Amino acid sequence: MSDPNISSDQHICSTDISVESVFDVDGSIPDETPQTVQQYLSQETRHNILQLILGHPHHLVSVTEFDYYIPKSRSTISEQLADLADHEILTQYTHQPNAEVRDLPTDFWGFTEFGLRLIAEYNYLRGLPIMRAAHDATDKTEKVQRHEAAPRPTLPALIQSVLTFDETDQADPRVTADSCTEFHTQTLYADAAPADPSVLNADADGDRTLEELF
């Protein structure tokens, strides 16, 4: 299995696409390229799109799933998906057989080889096990579950190998310690509130309401 904490060139070969050409920067100017790329990737909606794809069990996400997990309008999400595609980071994968089945998505968004190499350089892959755990623990509607379980096209072998990790192994404690605070503040996944708020007081004194906990 692949180690999610890979270097940018460990599993992903070089492509003909250069970071400088994609982001229209002068590579001879110190720090211009990393600052430009970091600023681009850290934009809130784009950042959450990338995290969602990384945490998804298939790493291919439908627009309905983006719409459910990311608290932005569908038009905003679609705009940022198109922008990420313009920057060669994401591409749309199509599974045409789904078109014949009612209520199943046909199109999914996932990484290009260039995009995966880029986010590896900026340490996005170090939190892969945490993002998967957060995704799996998130409350989902029946429609979102159906979209998540829908048949999908096969990712290129190179991309699949990089995003695969041994889920039976315990996550590296250094990764967890370094990343938990960051992902709690930056990732917008959340479990559904319990139907019975009294369970929140099971091991505590007093009778706090749900509102008092937040």
C-alpha cells in the first residue's frame, strides 16, 4: 500500500505541465511560485473541495456530494471546480452507464496527475487518513449515500496508487498530533446533532441544553 505521506516525486512522475505556466508566475523570482500556489489552494471553497476528494472513499465526487458537504451555493462550488480544472488540478470523470439508471450521477470530479503532484508538494496528503475518518463519521442523507455508493469510472493506476493507504493500520501519531487542530478548524465536516439532547449530559453534572454546548 502507498504511504499517504509521500514526497512529490516518490510515486508521481513528472508531467509536461509546469507549475509556472499554470499559475503564470516567474520561476526565477524567489518565493513567488510557492506563495502564489499556496494562496490559490488555501481559498476556502477550493480548499474544502480538495479535502473532500481526498477524504472520499473513491476519490471521485459528484456535484450533489459537494453541495451536501460544502456550505456554499452550488453555483459557487461549480465555479471553483471549473477554476481548478482550468489550473489542471482537477478533471471530470464520466461513467456513462449511470445515465441509464435513475437517480445516479454520471459525472464525478477527481485529481489529474499534475494536480496530485502539486498537492503532494504542499503537504495535503499527510492528513489523508484523518480526512477519510472524518468523511466516514459524517452523517449522510439517503441521497448522498446513494451517490457515494454509485458505480464510478476507474481512476488512472498512478493516481489510485498514491491515494491508497492501509486502512487497517493505525494512523501515524505524529500525523494525528500535527493535523487534528488544523482539520478541526478548516474541515467543515460535522456529525449530525443527536435526536435526544439528554444523551449529551450522560456523564456530566447539571442539565445543559444542546445550545449551551456550542
